[in-house]
Amino acid sequence: MKKHRNPVPTVDIIIEIKREGSSLGIVLIKRKNPPHGWALPGGFVDYGESLEEAALREAKEETSLDVELKGQLHTYSDPARDPRQHTISTVFMAESEGEPKAQDDAAEIGVFTPEEIDFPLAFDHQEILADYIERKKRTKH
């Protein structure tokens, strides 16, 4: 008998935070586990947990930050977005204050302006950030 398989739900969080000098930056983590590289904070949704609860938990676990969710950006479902398995990620936009600290799955952490993110990101996070930046441009006018 063929076993029924479903994609796995995940969340990613675009956290904006004020840097020294008052410029806004985006929090990225350097992943401890494969696939390695810089990425948005995020992870798997636990059974019995809402997407919003998962986003708040993952942000706290990986960055030590309490975040305020500002809404959803988009849901990304390309079966190839995660090399480990087929995932569907709902991406949240959030704000926070304070000093992020790398925790849990994060080996390092950084706060970057969009212009500083000129290096490859894990998963499809380059596409996600491009969509986010485009949305911000459209909503400023």
C-alpha cells in the first residue's frame, strides 16, 4: 500500500531591528546544521501549534528576541525550497528591539541592511527577502 505523504509546515521570520546609528536592519542567523549558510530565523511548526505561535517561538529560540508580528508576507511552497524535504513556509514580518544573540540552531547572528546582504542565503531566503524589499518599496508610495 502506498503511504500518503504531505509537505511539512514551517515558518520563517523577517525581523527588523534598529541598529546603532538608527538604521533598520534584518536579523539573519548562520545555521549550525545542514543546510549551512546564512538564513532567516525559522523552523518547523510543532503539532498543536499555530503558525503565529511557531513564529514567535522560533524567533525567541534562535535569536533570543521577543518579536511583534506585523503580518504575513507570503507562503512559499516550491518542493525544492528545502533540500531535506518538501516544506511549505509561511513567512512573517516582525519587529523587535534589543540585542539578538545566537541560540539553538544558530551558530552566529547578525543584523544587516538589505544592501549588505550581498551573499548567498540558505533555502529560498534570497527570493523571500527580494519579495519583502519589493513590498516595502510599493507600500512606501
